[in-house]
Amino acid sequence: MGAHPPTPHAVPTAGEPGGGTAGRSPDGLQAGLKNRHLSMIAIGGVIGAGLFVGSGAGIAAAGPGILLSYALTGLLVVLVMRMLGEMAAASPTSGSFSAYADRALGRWAGFTIGWLYWFFWSVVLAVEATAAAAILTSWIPSVPQWAWALLVMMVLTGTNLVSVGSFGEFEFWFAGIKVVAIVIFIVVGALAIFGLPPGHHAVGTGNLFGHGGFLPKGPGAILSGMLLVVFSFMGSEIVTLAASESPNPVAAVRKAVNSVIWRIALFYIGSIAVIVTLLPWDDPEVAKSPYVAVLKSLHLPYVDVLMDIVVLTAVLSCLNSGLYTASRMAFSLGERGDAPKSFATVNKRGVPAVAIWASVAFGFVATIFSYTSKDTIFQFLLNSSGAVALFVWLVICFSQLRMRRIIEREMPERLTVRMWLYPWLTYATIALIIFVVGYMFYDKNGRQQMVLSVVAAVVVLIAGLLLDKRRPREVAQQPAVTEEKA
């Protein structure tokens, strides 16, 4: 169960762009994602529905100081993505950080973080399906909410089953709408800040410092704010999984990693800065729905409907990418012998249909619980998966420490993306993540979530250790089995 170097199947074949054979990635998946798909997946991956809706809770908790919470969390994500990019550029794979943990730290690490990540995104399927159904029901109340949830799950399951290209096309347009909406919001908001629209006056810094100061609830609120926003950034890593299904995964990973800084700065820090500058942070409307509050203050028509459309798009995007991500992680686990072997099969279109159906099945069950047992079973699922983002980032850090040495020894020519100030900045990132984890245990609002997440992690870890004892170590990355068409 110790660390082991990459096997021949774990890295691309020399001389081919990204390592795949014609139209296929090294593990048998269809290389059907185009450059524009990956570019928009990378950009849209950091824009979730939580930004449009959940950011209000962060602003209420920290005031204008939430900008520092977003900046610190964004810095953390940039550093983690740089580490992940280093490994992904050297060895693109559908399992991403789980496969790297498997090779660098041991089977127990890859098994544990892979299943926790699958669990997280499978629960997200239920969350997003329920959120989408709530919006659609408000438009057409004659259709039951559960029916809408079932419909959106079925439609997006269908797009994922058809081909990876259809997933990419849907995600391209979903993410495109989110990006355009955020850019328009920032431009309009910036014009309002400087008093350029007719009838408006420049707001200055009154809202930033005039309602109890920039940190009205003290410096500690910055950390509390981080706990509320840290999970909004989950999704940045999806592009490293998707890259393995593109003609040139190395270039895609490099581009995504290099652009993560401006994406976070623009979409998160930029839009939140507009909100807390234009409106008082303690305005009840800001806590309820900050983006709607800003647009209403500018007297723009049909604000509620427009924001419903944007949020619905963000929700469907998250559902679409969540299903893709969960299925590819299940596929990778099946390849490595950490899940049923059927998960690692692909059909004639190069799609891991069994892994998709398995992920959807869990998502359907979780969705049922969101209606029948919202405050018990479903709440347990939410809390026990809540801290997975921190666990994933921590495992990426430790994996990179070991993988750097393996890459330098086995394939130094593939070290095209390098972590800055290695290993010291990696150690600093680990320390910061551990500090945030410790603060969650201390914070009364984050304690239950962290405790249940740790319990879930321990259960999965024990299962992995027991499984590892029952059979010898298999090859880290077996070629995918292609099912014959019946």
C-alpha cells in the first residue's frame, strides 16, 4: 500500500498529442471534447449557483471583509490548482487527483478520496435537481416539483449518455450564459459605482467603510466567511478530469491552470466588490439575494425573472458537470480495481454508461430523500459530504509533494507546469488548509459538518484498507474494456 511510480498505462503515449489513439484517450474514453468546450468548462467551473444565491450569507457574516475571505480562499484554490495542473499536465487521466493519490500515497488514499469525491458530486446532483425544480415549479406550478426534478435529471443523464461531445456542448452554452451574466453585472455595477448612468451619483466608499467599518464583525469574521465560501470553489478541478477526453489534454490543462487567477479575481472578487460597494452590507435584501438587490437598486425591469433564468442555468450547469464528474471518477475507480469492473467499461461511443447510471441512481435516491426526509437523511448526506473540498485539496497537496519526485525521475520532459517555490509553497498551503479544518471544528456553525465529514472519510478509509488486504495490488491504470454492441 506504499507509494509506487506510474505504470505504462498511467501516462500518455509518447509522440501523440495528449497520449490517446485516434479519437480515444489512453483509457478508452472518447476524446470528443473540443478546445472551446474545455475553455468554457474551465471558465464556468468556478461559477456555481452558490455564487448567485449563497454569497449573501457570506456578506451577512463578514460585511465588506468578505472580500478578504474570497481573496484568501481564491489564493488557496490557485495554489491547489497549480499543484494539480503540474500532475495533470504530466499524466492526464480521468481519475485526476484520485489516481495521483493512488500512485503517490498509496491505494488507501486514491480509494478514499475518489469515493468521497464521487459521494460529494452524487449528493450535489440531488441538491441541484431540487433547486432547478423549485424554479421551474414557480413558473409552471401545475407540474409537481418532484416531476421537474425527475425531468431535469433524465434530460441531463441523456446528454451524458449520448456522447462526451454532447455533454461538452450543453456545458459550453450553460457556462456561456453564466459568464455573460456575470460580465454584464460587473460592467453595469461598475458604471453605477462611478455614477455614469443618468440619475445616479458616484457612491464612493461609504458602503465599504460607513456601516461599522470594513470589518464590522472583527477580523475573525474573515475566517467565518471563508467557511461559507470555500465550497463555492469546488468545481475548479473538473477541467483536469475532462482534459483526458480532449485531443490535446496537456495544452488544455496548462491553459486552465494559467487562467485560474483571473477567473477567480474577475468572477468572484469582482462581482462581490460591486455588491458591497453599491449597497450597504447589512441591507436585508443583500443577505437574501445580493445580485437581485443590486439590479433592483438600479431600477432594471424584470430583475427577478432574469436572475431566475441565470440561476437556473447555473444549477443545470452544475448538475450536468456534476453527473459527468461523478461518472468519470467512478470509471477511474473501476479501472484501478477500487469499484466494480463494470464501471470501467465503455460503449461504442466511448462513454462509461455503467458509471453514469450508477451515479444517477445514487443521485435519484438522494433526490427522493430531499423530499421525503429533508431534515434527517438528506441533511445528513449534505453535512457528511460538506468538507470533502478541503479533503480533496489536502490530498492534492500531499500527492504533489511525492509526484514531483516521481515525475522528475521517470518523465522529466513532462514537467511542463511547475508548482511555484516547490516544496515550500506546498507546505504553506497544507498548513493553511489544516488551519481552516481546525477552525471548522472550533466554529459552532461548521463543527457538525466537519465531524460528519470526518466520520464519512473514516468509514470509506476503513473500507479501502479492508479491500486492500483481501487482494494484491493491481495495475494502477488498466485499459478500459469496450463493450460489444448487442
